[in-house]
Amino acid sequence: DKRFQNPEFDPPINGFNMVINDGPTAHNVTSAKTVCKICIRIMPDACLEEAVEIVLTRAATHGLD
């Protein structure tokens, strides 16, 4: 979507990184709590508020805080 791009940069797109952490729980055990951290590297004038709102709305749709 061109709203989230800036042709002055290479690449012209926002960075989006999601890390999921189950804490010290073993891989074969269901964790009591999982934390997901999201980092967005936004381009200047690339609709930051709208990008964050899209992420929050989709998270809420799936019952995530």
C-alpha cells in the first residue's frame, strides 16, 4: 500500500518485526503466558497512526491484548 511507503528510501517500505516469547518454558510444554512484542520502523510521512491502528484492530479481532 503506497500510504505506508516512502520512495526516498531503499527499500521504501516500513519495517515490521514481531517476536514471540514463551519465557523459560520448554518447547514441548504449553506456556502459561506468551508475550508478543512488535516493532515498527516507520517511514517519514507514512501514516504511523493508521498502521498502529490496523495492528491493534486485528489483534483485538483475535482476542489479543
